[in-house]
Amino acid sequence: MDKFEQAFNQIIEDDLKVEPRDWMPEKYRQTNIRQISQHAHSEIIGMQPEGNWLLRAPSLRSKQVLLAKIQDEAGHGLYLYSVAETLGISRQEMNEQLHNQTAKYSSIFNYPTVTWADMGAVGWLVDGAAIVNQVSLQRTSYGPYARAMVRICKEESFHQRQGYEIMCQMAFGTAAQKEMAQDALNRFWEPALMMFGPHDADSVHKGQSMAWKIKRESNDHLRQRFIDRTVPQAEYLGLTIPDKGLKFNEETGHYETSPFNWDEFWNVVNGNGPCNQERLDHHKKAHNDNRWVREAAEAYAEKTEAQVA
Amino acid sequence: MKITIENNEAKFLFRIADTSLILAQRMAELCSNAPFLEEDIAISNCSLDLFGRAEELYKIIATIEGNKFTPDDYVFRRNEREFFNIKLVEQPNEDFAWTITRQFMHDVWAKEVFTQLSSSKNEELVGLCSKVLKEIEYSLLHSRDWMYRLGLGTEESNKRTQDAIDHLLKYVEEIFNFDDLDKEYFSDCANIERVWQEEINRVFSEINIERKEIQPLSMRDFRDGFHSEHIGHLLSIMQYLPRAYPDAKWS
């Protein structure tokens, strides 16, 4: 072990942050690039299921809140791409990896948002699950990522409240609204729980990521925290969690759930979810249809720089 | 619900409020569809400003009208012929050149409009104008900068911009056919047109764009609630939920 590696190990052991100019093992760099770019892509692809309802938001207020929220997500994506860039990959490369499917994004965004109540469920459950994960990542060992998480968590908690507010409005509204709310919970509950990834026993990247403190808590641990927090919120809304096996274990103080449908999870991860193709096509179309705009901006910048010179 | 308008000042303000609203909705269509991420965020900003502006104007209108209706009633419960926006802003986002040209033409108009309204006798409106004028500075900076990039960028961007302008100019003439209501609430109608023509011609000449002669079209006036066919589609999307669930409440 050379002195660089020793220094790196010491940083990890002392719970300090690894910074862009520090030496780091190539695998540490690659793992962070994979995870951070996946997070960035999730923010960007996540704009689409919510954008699906932007033009149909039912009040001036809800429309402005939703647009501001989606704009936050674009901002998070931008911020995270910049974090990944500190590890030596360009935004263009990450974009290509997204398009050729060598990079992934959270599978939850491959589910369709079919009613307005889904805007509630996405904020409440999807952002709620994301926050549990991201709060944990505030202590991740790569400094720029940890600091990004601090900032992003503040906005995400606003997003979750926005979602829960919609759920309240729907659950306490007319019969039709309540039905939509229950239906949204039915569809998003299990996919939201699976956002935390496979069970610890089946998690591929777990060991080394925990040792390097990239990941601070296990998938199952984070998932349990989310379940314990969310079940009482559903009860307050008067909605039923779509799991007949759900029960509270007095001894452990935790809720227990039925086994998840992991076949569906892996099928969606592997590209066969309801909207995988649509999400990717949408992103490619916006990128390709506007190529001429980026070319014009570059050509204009070159011309005006030439004039200045 | 039949929305009625009693007062002249309210009638006049609907023209400005509806124009802000419809442009905001059009610009929101670009969310997740912009040429790159920074631009997506910028366009969302402009759209948010416009929605906020429309909402504030509807509040002022509601006050003038004795609070018989709420801003949401005005947005979600009126039909095509009860909207009074300029036709320019309901034109679609055929490509980014349309989006930018439409915004630029609007912004130049809006700047002079809100400048004049800041000497209104309505104090609420005057307060709003000082906020809005700052937003318009930003929006104009954004749209004008893009006009230069697109006009002078590449052969393709110049051609697309020329095409967008050729189409959108058709919807400009009506803006300056001021009626008595305009004359009552604007301090200098003629100046709105003068400022607009000067700025548009100046920018076009600098970005290698030709301003073609537009034959006056037989097109009825937006002040009487006349529209292009686009408005109905825009409204049917925007108003769907409150129309489908008339008893439901939405925050």
C-alpha cells in the first residue's frame, strides 16, 4: 500500500470527506460516478411523470407549486451533474450513457402518472422515500456529494409536504377524489418501497460501498425507516395501505410487510416497465430536436468571441 | 357558472391578465423539453413569473368586481370566447424559434404596457407594476439575447427564426388597434406601438432578419374574444380537472 492509498484509507477511517483533488482508488471514483450520475438522471427523468400533469394542474396555486417543484428537480440534476464532473466525467458523456442505457435512473419514474392524485402520491411516497435515502447520504464520504445532499434534502422535504398536501386534499375531498387518492396509493406503495433497492442479502454493491462509507446504511434499514414513518400518515388520511400482510410488531416496534414482487422490480429495472421506452424517447427527442439551438448558441459565441479578440 | 364582467377597468385588465396566463401555459409546455437543462430552468422561471402576474391581476379584477368570482374561477370556468388575450401568445411552440420570438415580441409590448400602467390610479396595480417591470427586464434580457443567438448563429437557426417571425407577425397588427377602453387606461397608446416597432425593427436589422410586408388579415379582434383555433385546445387541457369534477375543491 503506497502513501496515497494510506492517506485515502485514513480519511475514510477518520470519517472525513474525500475531495476532488485527493487521490482515490479508481473503483471508488467509478462507484461514485455511477451512483451520482444515476441520481442526477433520476432527477431529470423524474421531471417527466410530474410534467405530465403540469398543464392540467387544477388551480393557479397548484400549478405554480408543481412547476417550481419540477424546476427544483432540474436544478438538482444540474447540481449533481456538476458533482459528478468533479470526478472526471463530462455532462455530455453522462447524457450519452443515459441514452445508450449504460447508465440507469430510478425505476420508479418508469411508472405512469394517470390521475392528479398521482402528483400527491409521487411527492408523498417517492420524494418521501428519496429523502430517507438522501438524509443518510448527507454523511457519504465523497465531500461534494455529501454537501449537495444537504442542500437537496431541504428542497425535497418541501416537495414531500407538497405531495402530502395534495393527498390530504384528495383524501378529505369528494368521494371521487378519495377514490383517486386510494388508487394512487395502491399503485405507488410497493414501487416506492422497492426504490430502496434489493434486500441486503441480494445487494451487489453493498460490501465495498459500506466500507468506503459511500453508502452509510443498508437498503433494508432505510426501507424500514420509511415504512414506519409512512404507515401512520396513511392512517391519518383514512387510506388503506395495499398490503393485507402489513402488521405492527409490538416487540420490535416496527411494521412488517408482505414479500415484495421482486420479479416486477427486476423486469422494470431491465427496461420492461410501463414507461421505460417513453421516458428515454422523450429525453432523446428534446435533446435531438434542439440540436440546432445548441449549435446556433455555440456558433454565435464563437463569432462574438472572435470579434472581441 | 357564468362569469360576468361589470366594470370597464376589469374588462381592460382581463386583456393583460389573460395574455400573461396563456403565455405562461404555453411556456410551461417547454418544461423537460428545452434545448438544455439551464434553459429549461430559465423558461420555467419566465413561466412562473407570468402565472404569478396573471394571478395578481385576477385578484385585482376580483376586487374591482366585488369578489363575485375568484382568480381560479376566471382561469378554469371561462370558455374560449370569454378570454381576451392577444392571439400572439396562444400560438404554439412549433420549435424553439417560435417560443423565443413569441416571448420577445410579447416582452417588448409588456414592458411599455406595464410602464404606462405604473401611473394608474389603481394603487394595487401600481404596486404590482413595480414588481412586474423587474421580471420583464429579466425576461426581455433572456428573449432578446436568444434572438441574437438564433438570428446570427447558423444558417438553419436564422431560417427557423425568419419562419417563426413571418408567421407570428400576422398576430401583431391587432395589438395596436386600440379601442376606447385602451385609451382610457393606457396613458399613451400610440407610444406602445412606437416603442414596439422601433425595438423590433432595430433588433431584426441587427440579426439579419427581414421584416416582410404583412397584408392586413381579415381577423377579428382579441378585444371581442376572437381567437385562433389553438385556444380551445389549450383551454381544454388547462381546465380539464375543475370541469370534470365541478364539486371538488383543489388547493
